[in-house]
Amino acid sequence: MRTVYVAEYPAIQHRHDDGRIVTVRLKRREGTFRVVCDGCATEFIYRKPAPSRIAHFKSPLLPSVKGNWDTGDDEH
């Protein structure tokens, strides 16, 4: 059985060898969220993503964006 660690929750979509896209739902088992896909004999185990160790700073070259993009007043 193949084991795949995933960062998506609660559903995983993956492709079987015959080309079908299959969705499986993770359920809590043995203290973690996991599921076994019987069609491809793969166990998916959820692993929470770790925070980045690299500090991300806003670029001083990009202008700040203001305004509400949902108001529809952008027809100039």
C-alpha cells in the first residue's frame, strides 16, 4: 500500500490509473485524519502544513491597493 501525506482537508481528489478522478473524504482514525482508497490501494494521511521559516515582507516596489473590488464602480 502506498502512503501519501496531504495538506488538503477534508476531501482529496486524485486520478486512478484508468483516468477517473476520484474524491475521498478524510476521517479521524488513530488520532489523525486518514483514508484508504480501495481503488488504487493508497492511504492518504493529513499533515498540517508547517509555517514558512522564511520571513515574507511586502515589496516596497508595489503600490498598496485600496478600494472594494465588489462595488462595480470600476468602469472608468
